[in-house]
Amino acid sequence: MSRSINYASSPLLASKTPVWRSKFIVFGLALAFAGLAGRAAYVQVIGNDFFQRQGEVRFARTLELPANRGRVLDRNGLILASSVVAQSIWAIPEDVDKNHPKLRELARLLDMPLAELRKRLADNDKTFVWVKRQVDEPVAQKITALGIKGIYQRREYKRQYPEGEATAHVVGFTNVEDRGQEGVELAFQSQLAGKAGSRRVIKDRLGRVVEDVQDVVPPVDGPDLSLSIDSKVQYFAWQKLRQAVLQHKAKAGSVIVLDTRTGEVLALANYPSYDPNQRRNLSGEQLRNRVLTDTFEPGSTMKPFIAALALDKGLVRPNTPIQTAPGRIVIGGSTIRDTHPKDVLTVSEVIQKSSNVGTVKMAMQMSPREMWEMYAQVGFGQKPQVPFPGAVAGRLRPYKSWRPIEQATMSYGYGLSVSLYQLAQAYTIFAREGELIPLTLLKSDTPAQGVRVFSAQNARAVRDMLGLVTKPGGSATRAQTMGYSVGGKTGTARKQEGNGYAEGKYRGFFVGMAPIEQPRIIVAVSIDEPSEGGFYGGLVAAPVFSETVQETLRILGVQPDMNVKPQIFGEPVEETF
């Protein structure tokens, strides 16, 4: 007979739990585990995009594989700009021992104060900081030898410019990110830069690459760029310009050399210049490419254009006499004077002697519209078609607003403004038998196709007049060159300040070509604010022209066309301005 056994004396403890409650709890727990298993399956298999992205953010990195920037070469293949390997130093601040005994040596190698180095390494919340970009390879090797934990290196490219100051305003430079900032480096940025590659990797906490997760996309290096510049001509022109600026204690100077066959710019230099390899303390004065950015009133260099237009209109011939006595002319109540009054001058002598009165008398036979159209046709008042940053258009006011006195002054170069680049290009008209040709900074072996402005006969006639300017009795005898015939025009202009002209501040310039019978080159020189040894273009700019022409033609292999050394008699005639 079975007997019930009481395990507790209290009736409360002896109460029975219903079976359904136990089953419900077990079912609930099973359902919860099933939900967790389903959620795990969803996260791992179906809806894992979000979590993969979050994981990649923390551990996956896309490394840029920099492309090697294309080289900049001169017309003969000489390197003007190239890229070399340079290591950049970076760090993980939290991994660097701030009291490491070799930190002082690291700061010395990086050429920075120890306090600045510690400041860059102070933020432990960052996992990446640049310490210094683009250090030389020997320095990078010494930093590696220090063995400081948390200090790493990244391979980059650094730009070098072997020709330094001589080509600085042509080539320009790049910034630390290898992007062009000035000159050709900026103008042809997209062409030189190439296309960077990429590498998708997984990194650990210390920044070490664990594995590649995608195929590597290799970088595409930028192509080389061949300029029209001849580095020998460039250096020689820059050197002679520098000497002239220092000799005359001038503010600045510029020179440009053109090939009349192809329109190539063989040299373009300014002084003061700068070293593109050392750019810590650059000023705006150093960076300005004055050939393209500075404008000035061209003065007497405009007179040949007026003579050519008068010839084209049939108003005069080269031997037509013009009465210039008593050396002055009154127009609209204003008096225009010649520095050295003459009596009767032919048109050729007007250009040779640089007579304002003779030029004005030719100009006043024309309408303002005819003069304006001619000036516009040769490129004045229009931005040059050159990919250089900062190229200016100059100033040429609409002819409808010209007063008689303004028409008169514009005939000898006052009341309008041009750049030296525009002026040099305009003179291709006389070198190319009346055609204006486009200029290029890129190497070209194709003869340039020009646009006709004057007839070939009249262009040659004016070119003969330009040849007289450099002969005895002309205003630029110092432009004569040993072995080569030359021709050109001097110019001297007062500098504008505010609403008037500055006292004692001038700009002297000279534009010419050689050999005069069949011109191969055009050289334009400008000296800004000479303060010693004169200020006339024939005194300060013509000698630079002479030396540059002689060396350039020798480099180009042009045979001399004169058998005797030219003799300079006395001082050049002071030009009227």
C-alpha cells in the first residue's frame, strides 16, 4: 500500500506548478533562441552590407598609388622639370613614446623644433598625422635607422627644376600634392599629372597591411611635355637681362625671343626671378611673369605700325617728305613736341629719328576707325591665345570715344597699353612680310600660318626703316650685332601713377629682329625704372637685344650676313617720347 510522503510541513511549499506553465517557458526560450539564430543568419548571410561597410571603415583602406608626373623638356630634350622619389613621414600618435630619447634626433633630421614635433604627436585620438612631407632619400634612411615605434614613411614624388631661376617663370612649380601652381606646370596640369592607381587593402590597428581585397589598379604616368624653349637661349637671355637690371639699378626687366618661322617662343625670362626648388619666402614681385602680366604704354614702338598703315592706304611712300619744323604741333590746345627738332624728314627718317611730329601728321590723315581696326588686328586690346595663367589683354579704347589729341598720342604709343608678349607678336608682321603669326610654347616643326595685315611690299619697306634705326644717325646704334644685320625700334615711356605720370620713372624697351633681310628671330626687351646710366630704350634695352641676338643666331646655326664688324659712331640719337 502506497503512502504519500510529505517533504514539507508547509502547505505553501507543497503547492503544485501547472504543466502548461513549464511548457510555455520552455517554448518561449526556444523561440528566443530561434530568433537569435535567425538574426545571426540574417546578419551573416542576407543583410550583411551595413556591417561589412562598418568593418571596412575600421580596417579596409584604399591606398592611392601616385602616378609619376610627366617631365618638362626643352626643344632639345634637356630636362626642365622632373619628379624624383621622396619619402613622406607620418605617425600614429598614440603609438609614439613622447619621451623617446631619439625624438630630438628625429626633429633635427626633419629640420623642425622639438616642440613642434611634440605638438604634432600630441593628439592620441588620431590614427594618422603627417609629420613632414617629401624629405630627401638620405634623410629618410636615417629616420628609418632610428627605429622609433609609431613613425612610418610613405613613398611620394618630389619635383625638381635643374635650370633654377633662369626658367622659373616659364616652367613654374607644383605644390606638395604635386599639382601645378604656376607656369607650364599649371597650364598643362591635366596633361602632366597622369592618372593615379589604387590598392584596396585590410590594415591592422598598427596600420600594417594584412591583405589585398581587390586587384591592384596600376598608375598611368603622365607623358613628357616638350616646350619650344631652348634652354641655352633662355639662360643666356636671362643672364644678360639680369646684368642690365643690376647695372642700371632698375626695378625689373623682361625679355622674350621668338622664332619667326614657327612662332615658337625660344626664351621668356624675367628679373627678379626665384628658385623653384626653394620656395619658402616667395614674394609677388618674384612670381610675376612680367612678359605676360605687366602692361605699359608702348611709346615709339607704335610708330612703325602707323607708317605701315599710311603706306597701305596710299597716303605716303618711304621717301615722302614731311615737314616737322619747328619740332612741335598743336592739336586741340595740346602741344606735341620732338626732343630734337628737325626740318623736313622723309617717312623713313621719321622712323629712324623717332619723330613724334612726323608720326602724328601721318596719323591725322587717317580716321580713328582705321587706326583702331589696325591696332585690334595686330592683337592689341585682346587677351593673347596662350595657355599661361595671368596673361592680360591690355587696353585699347573704342575709337568712337577718341578725341583728336587722343588719336594723335595713340599714334606714338600713349593712351593704350600692351604687354611685352603682345608687342613681340605684333612685330612678326614686319618679319613675316605683313602676316601676323600665332605664337606657341610647345615645340613645333611646322611653319606658322599667319593672317595678313599689311601688304608684303609695305611690310618690307617698314622693315628697311627699322634697319635704319640701328645704323649711325638712328636711335638704337647700341643694338648693332657683330656679323648680323639687325633692325628694330626703341621705346621710352613715362610710368603712370594715379591719374598722371610719375616724375622720374620710365620704362625703356626695344623690339627688333635679325637678320634684317630675312628675319629668323624677334627679340623684345623691357627695362622697368632704370635709375643709373640713362633711361632711354636705346641705352638700357638695346644692348641686351644685341647680345641676345648674336648668341641666339649662333645657337640656331644662322650664318652671318655681314662681312665686317659694324662701327658705331658716337652716341645714339635720343628718341622722342
